[in-house]
Amino acid sequence: MNNVTLWIFQVLLAIWFGFGSYKKLSTPVENILNNKALPFGGNPAPIIILGFLEFLGAIGIIVPQAFNFCMPLTYVTAVCFSLVMLGAFFVHIKNKTYKMLPLIILAFVLSLLVAYYRS
């Protein structure tokens, strides 16, 4: 797989997780608490923490490779993204929200490809 294709995959993953992070971090806590599908017994803290980690991941999938600094971090970030997508897959299956599954599977596969070829 060539370098341009991997960069396209990395940018797509950064956009995917960046938008998810923005949504989680910009939603007021009151709106999160009013959400009927809130996991973890109604505690919004895990959602906010996940949003922050997704933000760090969106940076970690691009910056190390772009600046040729600590390049294994790109591999680690891609592996973490694939684990997050695996968890999201099972959460959506459990909640019977199947509409997002194709995008989750796509992000999972892209993460695995980036992890494999950047290792």
C-alpha cells in the first residue's frame, strides 16, 4: 500500500474521531444527562473522557507521522482506534442501532490497515 493511500486513511480517521470528539465535548452536560440512552448509570464523565481521548487520537494519528517524530505513536493510535471501533460495534449491536454499523466497520478496517502498514 502506498504512502498517499495511508495518508488519506489517516486523515479520514482524524476527521471521524475529531468530529466525534467535538460532539462529545461541546454537548452541554445537561443535554447529556437528559439523553435516555446514557450508559454508565447516567454518569456523563465517561462520555467526556472518551471525547477527550478521541481528540488526542485525532492528533496522534496525524502529527507523529507528519513531523517524523515518535512515529510508533501513529501505530499505537491506530490500534487504539480499532479497539474503540470494536467496542462501538458491540454497543450498537446491544442497543439495536444498526444504522451506524457500516461506518463503524469501515473505520475499524481503516484503523487496522493504518496500524499494519505503519508498524
